[in-house]
Amino acid sequence: QVQLVESGGGSVQAGGSLRLSCAASGYTSSNFCMGWFRQAPGKEHEGIATINSAGWVSYADSVEGRFTITKDSAKNSLYLQMNNLKAEDTAMYYCAAGCTAAGGYKFWGQGTQVTVSS
């Protein structure tokens, strides 16, 4: 069974940094595309970064230049380095894996909370 477990969330002041991790089990991450999503209270679920099996990455405009998605296939882990955090980055962050033909993801983690104070 595929499991994704996020960690690394917390509280930080605006301008600070956090690094989120997603530990995957039950499959080999090198074969899967993976991504990070977030959802803030009262806002829609937002895809912010993706990485495919070839290492190609893409970012939402809201985080481009501040966030970096990486994958360590040897550790079966996904990371999100978040720099220059802003109050509007406050949200629950989710790791996802296994892109579908419809553009969704098959597997999801439980999420880790990020709170940025201004």
C-alpha cells in the first residue's frame, strides 16, 4: 500500500524558510510524478510544484522563484524548500504522487501545517 507522510511544517516569520519532506513507501518514487499542494482556510486547493519521473519541474506563479521541489529517489522522498515565506503562504501542505491521465494524483499524504506570521 502506498503511503506518503509529510513533515517539516511549523511556524515561521515572514521572510523565513522551511523545508518540507515527504517520505514515500509502497512504491518507487523514481517511477512516479510527484507534487506539492496546499490549501488555506476558505481557499481552493492549489497545486504549487510538480516533478515528473524525468526530473522536469514546474511551479505555480505564486511560488516561482521562492520554492524549490526536489526528489531523492534513493531515499524515496520528496522535498519542498520554501524561502522568503509570506503570510499568504500559510496553509496545510500536502504531498501527492502518481499522476493520472486526467491530471490528478492517485496518492495523497495527510498534510503538514505551515504558518507564516507577518
